[in-house]
Amino acid sequence: MFVLRSVLVAALAVLVTAPLAAQSPSSTTGLVRDAKLASVLGDIEPARIRMYDSMLVSFGTRHTMSDTLSATRGIGAARRWIFQQMGQWDRDCNGCLNVQYHATEVPITRRIDRPVVNVVNVLGWMKGRDTTRVVVIGGHYDSCVCSQDAWDFTSDAPGADDDGSGTAAVMELARMFAKHYPQGLETSVIFALYAGEENGVLGSTALAQRLRAQGYTVVAAFTDDIVGNVVADDGTKDDNTIRIFADDPDNGPSRELGRYVWAIGATYTPTVNILPVFRLDRIGRGGDHSPFVRQGDAGLRFTEMYENYKRQHLPTDDLANVDFTYVAKVARLNAATVGSLAAAPPMPTRVRTRRDRASGGQKWEILWDTIPKAASYEILWRRSISAQWEKVIPVPAGRTSLVVDEQLDDGYVGVRSIGANGHRSLAQIYPAPPAPRPAGAGGRSGQ
């Protein structure tokens, strides 16, 4: 039996001792920079992102219960404008984006009278060569002045940061991927602009349920929510740190997605600080990744370093307080993550282990099923107390098992697929996580 002794990378000492925001996991996770994908990042334009957000603000309010008939005001005008913009990019790429409305009638359970509202998402669905798997990147285009009155759907609610900034970033991603990948990627990508987030993540819940019911495999689901403010109320400024929220458990799919995004940032946007936060969301808050997480999918939230609650859910959430150079940094991290995952083969399935008796149980054999589209595989190793993978163990060509000189009782292993293009999948982790939490668990949604 072939035995490979892994080598601990020199960066491990830095990984263990450095402050969290300063750690650079790229060297310990073996991700490779793709030149074409890097060129997409360079094409993202802050000025365009500002234009999209300015248009969203110009509709006055985008409350889910606001006017749907006016051509200039309300959520109906906003969604038609988003559809028109994305439709143009679809035409430019000869139909690669497949722009569609996704409407669901949903009761607003937060109101005592439970009114039924037509919640309409706008989706750009870029089909991949594998149409059964999807990567979802979204932001919510609805807004509110909820801090004054959750059900005021007539007053101005500019929502420039919450979440015009995230919506604008996702729209720019849709434009970029349609321009650079008109033939699609290995996996389908859905650029989702959600409605109903402020009323209880209604639009994202509908999409998560639709994908599950139709049998799609959600590789990852992200939300950009509140990604434009860089100045705290006391004047402290940080225009270079992006928080990523990745839920428990430590060996679960969302946490693994967080480790992947953290490493992607070090690989593609090394001058930007990535601050992983290992929980579902901010305390008592929620977002459009949470419905996917509750279904057991890998989900994650991108958000700014400094939120200012004096400018959230209020008329003061205006364009003057959005830094579009910073929003573009978030969009570049989004693009690198989405492009890498969508270009990678499926991750390995049915990872099993057994103690190696010949070594007295100090070594372990790792086994997994063959993935037809994988050119090769890697085994990742970390101690249970480590936030990031610490070792990358290459697997000889043609093998789907390997004995590793690691004591699995003390940590975790992951197995990931590598495509012929060099892109890595997420890792399938052993020991596996427990079953997903029941719906409704966790903090408040859509706040």
C-alpha cells in the first residue's frame, strides 16, 4: 500500500501565531491563480456599480409591499429595470444569461393580518456544462425604513447600502461573467436579485426551496448584504477589510466554504483583508444565505467591516455613505470565488476512513468514490483547533485511497477534486458534520 508522508508547510507557524485578519491561508491550501479569472477581476468597474445603485435609489422606495405599477417608483419599477439591464447583457452574449422572473406568493407572517405578497426575484441563470449543479450569488434589492415603521411602504427608503450596494455588486458580476464566459463554466451560476429580504428572507427562501424541490445540487450560496459603508460612527475607517460569515459546525459545509473564500482572497485579492467570522451572521441578524444553510447547503455572507446602525433601515441610508471603490473590492472577491467554484469538478463523495493497523493505528487510510470529471485529488489536513487547513497532501494519479501519516483522532481530513484546469472543489470533510438544523433555528432573518 502506497504511503505518503505529508510535509507541513513553512507558513504554518505564521498561521498559528498571527492575528486572524492578518493570516494568509493561500500557501496552506494550495489554490492556484487562474489568469483568465484574474482578468475578470480587473474588468470590474466601481463607476458602473455606482450607476446601478444610483438607479435603485432613484425609485424612492423598494419596500416589498410598495407600488408595482409605476414606471418610476416602487419595487415594481426597480425589478423591471434590473430585468432590463440583465436582459441586455443576455442579448450581448447571445442568450448565455437566461434572465427570468421568479415569483412566489408569500404570506407576510410578521404582520398580524398576514397579507399575501407577490415576491419577485430577478435571476440571471448562466447554464454550465453540468446543469444539475449551481453556484448562487445574490443580493436583495428591496429596501425599507424598518427602524421607523416596518410596514411603511410609501415613504422614501433609499437603501443605498442595505442592500443597493450588494445588488449593484451582483449585477456587475452578472455583466462580467456574461462578457467573459459566454459559453458558461463547468457548473451553472445563478445571479439572484432577491425581494422580500427585509420581511423575512422571503425571496431567497423561495429560491432555496425551488432548487431543492427540483433536485439541483447547490455547490454554494452567497449573499452580498450591506457591503458599502467604510466609516464607523466614531470616525474609524476601514475600506480594506471584508467580513465573511460562515456558520457552525466547524466541519460543516458552510465553514468549509468560509475557509475556501478565505484562501481565495489570499490568492486573488492579497492586498484585501479577509476577516472570517465563524457564525451564521451578526448577532441577532440574518440574511439571504440563511435559507440555504438551514437546508444543509454551504452558505456564506459577505459584508462590510463597520456597519452604522444610524444609517440602516432609515432615510439616511443614502449614496453619500457608500464607498464604491470598496464595493468593487467585494465584487472582485465574489468573482474569484464564484469563478473558481463554478470551474471546479464536483467534490468527492462517500469519504471513509480506517485505522492503519500496520502502524499501530497512528496512520489512517482515507478512501473516496471516483469523480469522473476530476483529473486528480488532494487530501487536506488540520488539527481540530486550527481555523484553516494546515497541510495539502497530493494523491498519486489514478488513486482514490491513500494512507496518511496523521492521527485523525486529533483533527479533520478533507478530500477535494482537482480539474484538468487546476481549479479545486470544496473539500468533503471527515468526520462528517451532524444533520442540518431545523428551519427557523438561529438569529432573526432579514434584518
